[in-house]
Amino acid sequence: MQVTPAKSDTQSDSLQWSALLRQLHTTVSAHKWLALVLLCGIVVTGMSLTFLTAPVYQSSIKVLVSRERVDPRISAGSVSGDLPRPEIAEEEFNSELEIIRSREVIEAVVKELKLAQEAEPAPSRLDRVRKLYRKWLRIPETSPLERTIREVTERLDAVSIRKSRIILVTYQDTNPEQAALVLNTLYQKYAEHHLKLHGNEEAAGVFEREAATFREKLEAATEAVKRFDGNNGIVDAAAQKDILLRQYYEAQNQANAAQTERVELTQRLDALQQQLAAQPEKLETGTITRYTLALDKMKEELLALELQRTQLLQKYQPGARYIREIEQRIAQAREAVKREEANPPQERSFALNDIHRRLQNDVLSTQANLAAVQERQQRLSTLVAQYRARVLDVDRWAFEKAELERLRSINEEAWLLYQKKAQEAGITKALNQHKVVNVSLAESAHAATRPISPKPLVNLGVLVVMGLVVALAGTILAERLSPRLRSEAQIRHRYKSRVLARLPDVARS
């Protein structure tokens, strides 16, 4: 039967694990007293420290964040402030948590219970050494109050319970009565600090004085508006501005039309001048070409020169001086013949151009129209500038009046705001006098009966597991440092030789 490779690998792994477990068992059995000493030492030491450690107790209080107090939010308008939101936002919860953990509250608790005096022990030798060390390094000495505040802050914890309006505040201390007392005092100082944050005794007086000041400013602004209307004679700036704007736009449209007409006339004048420049003043009516005898003589001379050149070529080389001179004369004669043939003598007759005369009349007419349009455009532009200046004057008067009205409105709004803020401050003062806050104590702190640490059973389990691990590591290390040969395989592996015979155990024999 043939074995598959996967099954062979599985059997090989199981054999390796079996060999490893046997080797560990052999190693632990050989050093069992060492393993037992390590296990017992760790367990006994850990449990001794557990029982010698002072127990820590935890107390807690529950603070309910409610809507019993709604500080008024009065605006300057006719509508009063917004209604309170039915739910409490997350930022409000976070604010309350920060207030509970604030230094002012914790410092008030420490001073109230005199925890700094209780926590200050008698100076020992170690404390003196630390003091000298700090003095040598120039480290500022921490006061007992600061150390106590830091310790209380580290032991204090405040969290919000999910899907509720409850804040859970816990405190840990070795004295259960002390832990409960710290939490109860913490809530008292927290409520007092909460009232201090929401109240201001001098706010009502400040708001009343500011309301009186803005009342005087409002009356002065009203008188300034009346004087401005009387001095400038403006009844309705908006209506006057509308009339001026209509007149201004009409004049502007006429000026724009004149501008457009001027541009068109200018373009027409340019086109007419271009056409006039393209048309001649006179037109040629006829041409008579005359025949000249000089052209025949020039041709005869050219023929004689060519004949002479032919005769010279029979006597001289083509590059000789005589040949070059005769060729130059032939070229000049040919050029003269061509010139005479291109410009024969002619007799021409001319007449006046009617198109040129008509275009000239159109140019003169267009120039006259353009001058009239330019004069009309200039007159309309002057009228538009006058209307624009008058509109700007009305705008300036309207702006000055609007500025006075705005100043009056600002003073009126400020007067109404401070008057209503004075009422708000009075309401807040009444709430503070009756100690109405948005937090209440849902559950007070009580002395705990069972400590939260140390936990002997949990520590025992952890120490046993730790002791087993240390014992196993110790036996493996001892085996590495002083190995013993217990089987034929170890002998073959170490000495690279074969076992020939076995000797019986002397002690057993």
C-alpha cells in the first residue's frame, strides 16, 4: 500500500511534537527540585506582597444633568429667546465633566477636608536625600498642597453613562470612609463652582448703567436726524433719486445714440475717403500710338553689332577683350530696343470722373453731419454730467441720512438689548439665590465594604501561571548550561559515533 505525501507530513509533525514533549518531560524530571523551588518562590513571594499591600476601596456618586434651570437668552428683537432644547448635547456633558475634574473644585475639596495636612508624613532620610538632590539640580520643590491635588486628581475619575443623563464619579482610597467623604464634598464644591460660573452679582447694575447711556445716545441720534432733514430739505430721498435717475438715463440714452451715430458717420466718412482716394479725378478717354524711325535705326545698329561679333569670334577666343566689349555693347543695344518697344510714343485724351465728383459731395455732406452730431453729443454729455452730479449729491445726502438712521437704530437696539439683559441678570440672580442649578445628586457616596484591589484569587492564578513559565524556562536553561546524556540518540548526536554496548546501572545492580 502506498502512503500519500500529506499523510506522511502529518505523521512526521506528530512524531516531532511527541519527541519534543518527551524531551521536555525528561528535562523537567531531571531538574524537578529546581522547577519546584522557582514555582513556590514566585507564588509565595507574590502572595506575600498581595497580603502585605494595603487594600484600596472605591466609592462613587451619580450626578444627574437636568434642565431645571434655563438661563434666559433674550435678544433685542420683538421675539424672546429660543426655547430650551429637549435634549442635552454632548458638549454640555463634556463641559460638566471638565468642571468636575477642574483644579478649582479639587483644590477646594483638599482645603475643605485638610487632606494636604493628613498626607504630609514626617520627613525621613530618603526624603532628606531627595530634597538635597532637588536642591542640587535646582528643581523647584513641590508643596504638599500640589502633591495632594495631583494625587486626588489621579484617583478621581468621571465618565458619562451611555444613553443617559448621569455622570458617574469614582474615587479610590485606602480608607473607605475617606473616599465617600471626598466624593460628597466634591459634589458640594462642584455645585458651588457651578453657581459661581453662572452668576455675576454686578451684572444687573452694569446692564442698567449701559441701558441709561444708550438711552441718551438714542435721543441725541434722533435729534440729529431731525436737524439733517430740516437743513437739507429732503422729504423723500428715494423718490427724488428716482426722478433724477429717470432724467439721467434719458439723457444718457440720447448721448449714447449720438455716440453711436458719430461712430457710424466716422466710419462712413473713412469709407468715402478711401473710395474717393481710389477714384481718379479724370478718366482717360482715348490713346493713339505713334511709330518712330529711331527704333528701326536701333535695330540696324544691333544687327551690325551682332555681325561684328561673329567676325571677331572667327579671329579671337570667346574670352578675349574685344569679344567682351562687343557683347557688352550688344546687351546695351538690346536693352534700349526693349525699352523703346515697351514705351512707344502715344497721344492720350482725358475727361472728368463723375464718380469722383459724387463721392466728394458725399464726403462734404458727411463731414457736416458729423460736426453737428459731435456738437449734440457734447451738449448731451454736459447734461449727463450735471444729472450725475445731482444724483451723487442726493446719494450723499441719502447716505448721510442712512448713517444717522443706522446710528439711531444701533443705539436703539443696544438700549433694548441692555434693558432686557438687565432683566436677564435679575432672573439669573434670583436663580442663584435659590441655588437652582442644572445638576443634582442622583446617588450619594457610601463607604465601600469590599476592596477593589488586591484580588488574592486572581493574583494566585496569575502567579501560578507565571511560576510554571519561569520554572520551565529555568529547567531548560539549567539543561543548556549542564547537559546530561540520557539516551543513545543524545550520545550519537554529541559524539558523532555509534553505541557499541550498554553498561548496567551500577546503583541498580
